[in-house]
Amino acid sequence: MRDDDILTGAVVEETWLTVEQMATICTVEPQWLRHHLEEGLFPRTECVAGTWRFSGEHLRRARRMREMERVFDAEPELAALVADLLDEMEDMRARLRRAGLD
């Protein structure tokens, strides 16, 4: 799979993805994910019976981090910080919309 291949589909929050599935979807090597896990850059991940489980939230985060690293040659820690900030911005915008203040 090439970097510019487009994958479409829906991720259901109740569905868990494995390291291999996440790597395929994000077009990264499984080692990329394992390294980021070891560095603590995926908060709230679960390891059940030796298998890491990722949610749709983790998928969004991995894609953002990968993009920051690829496009801007960002260090993994910086890419994770940017992903955190983008998540916070989205949360704040959603709260403003719900409050009718957008």
C-alpha cells in the first residue's frame, strides 16, 4: 500500500483493532506503533492477553501523528502533542456548538 492510497470505511467505537490492523489502516509498520506505545504516546490503550487493543480514537490519533511526522519531519513526542491539541480544539468546538455559541 502506498502513502497516497485512500482507504474509506467506518470505525465503530465498540470495535477494537490490533497492532497489525492499525498499522495496515495507517500505512505504517507495526514496529512504528509498538515504538510509540513504548514511549507512552497512546494514552488509554489496553493490552489484553498480550494483545494491544486500539479504538477509533486511537486510529484518529495515529493518523494525525503519522502525518505530522511525515509531512513536517516532527519528532514523535511533538506529533503526539499536536494530536492532543487538535483533539482539545475539536472538543471545545463541539461544546460551543452544543451550547449554541458557535
